[in-house]
Amino acid sequence: MWNLGSRRKPAVAAREHSTLVQAEHAELSVISSAVDLLPPPDNFLLDLFICATQKARSIDLAWIEERCSNPDQGKYVQQWPGEHYKLLSGLVQCTNAKKVIEVGTHIGLGALALSSPGVSVTTYDIVPWDEFPDTALRSEDFNNGLEQRIGDLSDRKYFKSQAATLAEADILFIDGPKDGIFEPKLAEYLVSEFAGSGMFVMWDDIRVMTMVDAWRRIPVAKLDATSIGHWSGTGFMHFT
């Protein structure tokens, strides 16, 4: 058994030091070397990085922006790079994805960005989508290729029950709680189940303190794609 890092609760100290830099939102993180980031990125990830960059440049998500209940949400949807929504849409195009899995529905912006005609999107959360008062999702979305499943994928029994669905994913996008517990457990299960499968996984927030070490320890090809994704960290992973 390999260790993906501690299971402790995230410290709040990072947010207490946000005044160290002039920014709308800032947290403490760690800069770390790439020479020992193993396994290194492979050609699949490098090619995908280039393709997704080219696609994201021309994507307009105004239709999602219009659904947002406050101006900040809409601003984030259209921000690229710095936010990941246009990148998600670009990845769907680059991979010709037909089946996409999202972990962490929240208010639905990621699920909508991943949606496209002919694409099936299954999104997981522990809270039903309509219990978020500022959700951007609508009931009719679930008649057009979108499905939400309620369950905790860091629970081994539930993960095993969903393994067949996860195995079908052309893209697996993970935007979980970053609590120092969920992501290490899920990563361990994914490697155990899908090592060598060719699965592509995009992790959100890999530069958040509770994610930095866990991300580095996952033993599959990986690429830090933050420069074309989310300011808090975007990671590409290929299960070869």
C-alpha cells in the first residue's frame, strides 16, 4: 500500500495570510521541483495541453453566464485562463468525448461546461443539485444527457458500485472538497482500479495546500496545467 499523504483536516492558516499578495483571492501554496514529479507527463498529456489551449481560446460560454445568479459567477465562467470552464469545454472537443464524469456538482457550472450535443455527463455529489439555492442547473438539463448521482466516491463500497460507470469515462473531472481526506482516498481507489487503462483525469485545485503533496504522490503520468486552467491549480493525469 502506498501513502498519498496525511488524512488531516486542512489548516485555515492559508487564508489568514492572503494579504501577502494583492489579489481578489489568495492562499498560501508551495512551489516544488518538476524533475522528481514522477511519472513525468507523456506525449498524450502534452498534446492534449496544446489542443485544449487552442480550443479554449475560441469558446464562448455566454449561455452559462446568463444562468448565473450573481455577477461573480458569470465573471468566473467567462474568465480564461485563470478559471477552468472554457478549458473543460475544450477538452471535450479535443478528446471527442462521448462520456464524461464529474465529481463535485455544486452549482453546476462545471457540468454545464462539459455538456455538449451527443455527450453524456454524469456528475456526482453528496448534495442534490436543487438543494443549492444559487444553482445554475435546470430540471430540463436532466433530459439532455445530464445525470446526477448522490454518493461518496471516497467510500470504497460506493466507489466499487460505480467502477463500471467510471471505466466508461473519456474525461474524469474531479473537483472535490480538498479536505485532505476525500482526494487521497479517491486517488488510491482510481489507481488500484484503473492503472494502465488509459483513463484521462483532470484534477482541480492541485496547488491548494491540502492537494499539493497528494497530487505529487499519485503514481501515474501527470502534468501541471495551471497556466491554462484554474488559478488554484489544474492537473492533467493519464493512467498508462
